[in-house]
Amino acid sequence: MQIIRYLIALMIAVLVLPASAQVQQARGQYSINYKEAVGVFDRKEAPAAIKQKARQEAALKAVETYFAEAGQSESANFDVIRAKILENQDRYILDTTVLSETDDPKDLQYTVAVRISLNVANLRNAVQATSAIGKSAQNEKSAMSFVFVSRQVDSAKSYDDRVYKRQDKSAQVAGSSVNKGSYKESTSEGESVGKSRISTNGAVSRETGQSVDVSVKSTFTSETGGSTTRKATETTWRVLPSANLNQVFVSKFSQAGYDVIEAAMVESPVFKIANIEADYKSGNDLQPQTLRAIATGMKENQIPYIALGTLDVGLPEKDPQTGLMRVAVTVNAKVWDVTKPIPRTRVAVGPVAYAGVGPTEDEARGNALKSAASNAAQELSSRMTTMGLR
């Protein structure tokens, strides 16, 4: 069972990662009118020479389709080697299978569709031989270095929304009052005279009353407002070991014709790979001081080009087709030219994603990283070839 799973993983890897294989299949179709090739009374079918020519042109269309699917830079390279393919198709096309053919004797039109097997290695060798770097002598080829950081999300800190609310209220009161009052008083007095005594008496009676009428009118107004503040998630990355990937980059850039020097060989007190990794741990951009250090280090060692980039590893998931583990890797890469007083980016690739599958998460991640590194290096070198960098 384990062997079967490994075989399935290998088959899926071949299907998902076509750019890394040395033999690829492509399809093409071509139509040709053979009105001038036959006589007036001999129009039963297309002549053998016409069919042969149509099949060759269909095969060439298949090669063009392969380059078009490989990317813009690869498509430009096809125009350079088109004549070479026509001169010697057997060197670049391993076999040709006719999928369908239609011969219309009424319109004298012959159409054929073919599937071919391409010798990708010879195609790339042909592109390299016609490039500026390929035509240069060994001592004229440019030196090139690279630093690619493989990383995976280590932590992601998200923030709750911060909500601020405000409510303003106001009140207005208008009123009037009327006081009404009454007062009543009565008094009586009396006096009596006795033999040796005089007495008096008196009485006072008072009556008061008061009433108040109050009228109040009130008006209330209310206004509410506030704001919601959202803060972006802070992501930190964990750098993965990428020693095995260095061989992939060295191989691809060397095949393109460049004199490749690993960055570890040119480290100095100014230029340090650890500083580049530290910047990529906290974000996607290198700090200005790090960029200046890269430029200084390359100029001191007379290395005109350096490739920089990240390979971001996604979370593993089950592949719905095979049941194996699947991991995606997103690539961002560029080639920096430090020959000018102010360095500049000459070639950029990404973001573009590649996937790998395997029985375990580690194997799936390893396959995905190798695929991403191979394709990124191939695309960068192809674009450099197209631009005539040497």
C-alpha cells in the first residue's frame, strides 16, 4: 500500500510540475489548402507531400504551444530558435502521433492534429546557444549570486475591532408660574371692671390661602456617533533550512550560462545573509540598510547580478484527488543589477504558486519547494536571456 502511494505521488508530481521534466508532451493543429498541388481531375485526396508538410507544421505549432504555456519569456525564446527546429525537427521532437486528420476534397483543405514528445533539454540548449550569454566567451560571462529564503508562517497576531461610541444629549425647558394668595383677619376685645381688678380679653382670627399654577414645556435632542478601528494582522515567519535548494538554483543559473557564486562565499562584515533572513522574518520587504549592504558586498566582489526572493510555504492539506498531503509554495523573486551607481531590478517574477504532493507533510513540502525553486530559477534565467543580459 505504501509503495502504491509513493507511485501515485510520483505521477502527480510529474503532472503538476511539468517545467522540471526533460521530456514534455504538447499538441498542435495545422490546416493547408492543396488546390494548386493537384490537377483539375485529380482531387480525391491530399497528396502525400501535402500531408507530410501539414504534419510537420502541426508539430511546430505544438512546440510553439509548449513555449507559450511556459510563459512570456519562453515564448520570446521560441522565436529565436524557430529556424533551428525547422532545420532539424528530429533533434527536438522525439515522436509524433496523429490524433485526427480531415481531408475535405470539396474545399481542397487538409487538417491534421498531432501530439508530440519534446526533448526539453535540447530546446533549452538551443535557446542558450543563441543567447547573449551563450555566445560570450567563458571569461566574458557575468558572475551571479543569489539569496533565496524559504519560510513558513510562525505566528499570526490578529486584533479585535476597536469601537468608540459617543452620545450627546441636550434639553430645553420653558415654564411660567402664577401665585395667588388671600388674607383674612378678625379681632375682638372686651373689658370688665371689678372691685379691685380690671381684666381685658381679646381674640384674633386669621385666615390665609395660597395657590400656584405652573406651566412647563421641555424639548430633548439626542445625537450619537463613533468610529470603528481595525488593525491588520501581524505575521512573523520561521525560516526553513534551504541548503538542498541551493543546488537547484546553482544548477539552473549555471545551465543558463552564468558564473554562479553562492552568497555564503562572499559574506563580509557589511554583507550578511543573516540580515536578509531577519528582514524576511518580519515582512516581504528588505530594509534600506540591508539593500545598501547587498549592493556594497556585490560591488566589492565584482558580482554584477544577484537574485533575491522568498519561497513562502503554505499550510498542508489533503489532496482531494489522491488523498495524499498537498503543500503550496508561493514564489516572489527578482534579479538585482548592482553595476550602476544606483542598483535596479532588471527581472521580477511572482507572486506565483507551485504545489507538491507526498505521503507525508515533510515530503509534500520538500517536493513543493524543489518545484518552486526550479521553476523560479528557470523563469528568471529565461527572462535574463530574453533581455540579453550576460
